[in-house]
Amino acid sequence: MAYTWRRKTILAKLESGYALDAAPDGTSDAIETENLAITPLQHGLAERNIDDGRLGNRGGFMVGRNVQVTFDVAFAGAGEAGTVPAYGSLLKACGMSEDIVTDESVAYAPIDDLPPSATLYVNVDGVRHAVTGARGNLAIRMTVDQIPYLAFTFIGLFVPVTAAAMPAVSLSGFTTPVPVGPVATAVAFDAVSLGMQSLELDMGNDIQYVALTDAEKIERVARSGTATITAQMPQLATRNFFSDAAANTTGVVSITHGTEDGAKVGLTLRKVQITDITYQEISGTVGLQMQLALLPTLVASEFAITVR
């Protein structure tokens, strides 16, 4: 009998020590995802090239085995203000701090310390891929008339694949998202309101598999965040983004999304520099597509996510 691709689940839990299987379960650690995909065995090959006077392959050894898992999670509130969202552990495994203000908000921002690692269980119709020591990268996509998403890419250590029943999962911690649009979303560049069409942010984590004689591990070795924002062009007298780009001027981008407490999220790009700017037609009007470099401030990291 064939396996069914649509029957997929993922569980995720932070580890108490690196690559120690955290044994996530379906009741408390299930993740509500879309577009879940897994590369079950990434690797290199140590080849044999024997000089024996004959043609043909000589085989080799599979080395550097690791696993890549990608998926999207709706960018939405936690249900109650001050409650950690169900995707909070994923943000931490991507190298973000977690700051809880009781009954008000939970904030996340990039950290320079090595992120905690996570165990992922990906089950494909009864075939379980356990992935330990996983660390990841975050991207954010927000487009008008579409659901906003947190897009995750994790790399972890390979664990032998086993047969395991599909877990019974509880997704009650995830809330219903709201499409991006004029009712729910407000965008500003400094004090200038923008009619945004889309935003794409890449946290820019460089996640590497590292093998040494004493251990193999997944490391975050660098971070260089970028973003692309497409918006209707304001009057030059209001804001001249061409002059900003030419003068290497920096600014702050603020986005709020959602209308009710417990269902609100915010994204603040604390210091951005326009590295490229082009025209972009938006439904017959003049728009701008701006490439942004995400810069840290003197006292804070490049951006912050706030869940209210």
C-alpha cells in the first residue's frame, strides 16, 4: 500500500542538552504548518578513485549526514496577550530571545549567542524522521490579501528512520490568522505611512553542519538580515526615498497586524538602510521596491517581533 503525502505532522521541542532527543509529543509540541517538506538525507561523499587500470565507479562513503526541514507557520497572535505563542520555541531555535510582559506582550529579537537546539519529529504517514540538534533560519512573508507567514528552515542531525504511528496532535495553541490588508495592517517608514503591497524578510542565519573528530553539530556561524518592501510611492515632498538611498540614510520600519488583543502581532525593523530601489507598478500606480539591509542599533539587534 502506498504512503499518502498529505498525511504529515511535525512536533518540535527545545533540547535540554545539545542533540539530546527531547521526545516531543503531539499534545504539547505539535506545530500547525503548511508546505511541510523534508530533505531526509543531505550528505557528502568520500569517493574511492582506485588506480586499477579499469573504468567505472569504485564506490565511497556517505559522510556529513544531516536533514533539512522547511515549513510555514501562520503569523498570528497567541490567543491571549502576554501568552507565549505556540511557535515560540521555533523562534528561539532560530536564535531569538523571548521577553514576556505578563498580560501584555511577548517579544522576540535576534541574539548573538548560539541558539538553543531543538528536536523535530516529522512523521510522513507512519514513517518517522527524528531530527536532533536542529537550528534554523527565519523568514517572514506579508502580502496584501494573503495570510502572513513565518517561514522556517531547520537543519539537524540525521537519526535512523523508523516506522511509528501517526501521532494524535493538538493544535489548540494556534490561532486563526488574519489576511494582510487595510483593515488589519498598518505600515510606517519612520513617521511616513506606507501603502505596502508586500514585505519579505530574511533573518539571514548562516546554518552549517560541522563535523570534527569529537562531535558533529549544527552551528549558526553568522547572521546578515535583509528585507524587501514593495509599497506605493509617496509624494516626494512627503518622503524622497531616492535621496535616502543616495545619502545612505537609515530609518525604522514598523508594521502592526491584527485588530483584537490576543490576535495582534508586530514587526519592527529597528534600523534599515536602502541598498537598492526600483520602480514597481502596483495596479496601475507607481510603486517602489526597496531592498533593505537590517542593521543593529547601538543598544538592540536588527528587528523585533511582538505578539500581543
